[in-house]
Amino acid sequence: MAPSPLQIKSNAVKRLIQENKLYLDEVEENKQLVAKLEADGGDVYDIKKAKQVLDESERMVAHMGKLLDTHRGALKTFLETYKGDEDTSEAQSLLE
């Protein structure tokens, strides 16, 4: 049986929440790495590359935030007009 539109939209939001969390964790790890390299007097090239990776991770967090907002908005709009008989409590909780 194919997933319903409600399941598809809910699963998309769940996946984006998980990905956003992973990127936030990655940013923290990269910040710690940069701080450690700087504190230990690491190679200038290594510090520069670590900062570039950190910048890229931070850009991904911003991108994922926008994407998550878009999908949450689509789910909210869908729920406002939904007339089906599926339980929407899980989808509602994803909007919080």
C-alpha cells in the first residue's frame, strides 16, 4: 500500500529534523576541532581547512533550517485542509 500524502509530508519533516540535528552536531564538533587546533598551535593550513569545513557546516544548518520551515509550512497548510480519517496528532506534534 502506498503511503498517504499525510505520511509523505510527515516523514519528510521527520527526516529534515533528523538531518538538521546531525548538522548541528557536526558544527559543534568542528568548532571543538578548530579550538583544539588553535590552542595546540596547529599548522596554519590545518586550521584554515578546519575553519572552511566549519563554515560549510554552518551554511548547511542555515539551508536545512529554511528547508525545514518550508516543509513544516506545507504540512501545516495540508493539515488545515485535510478531511481524511487518519490520525493527525503525530503530524501536529512535528509543527511544534
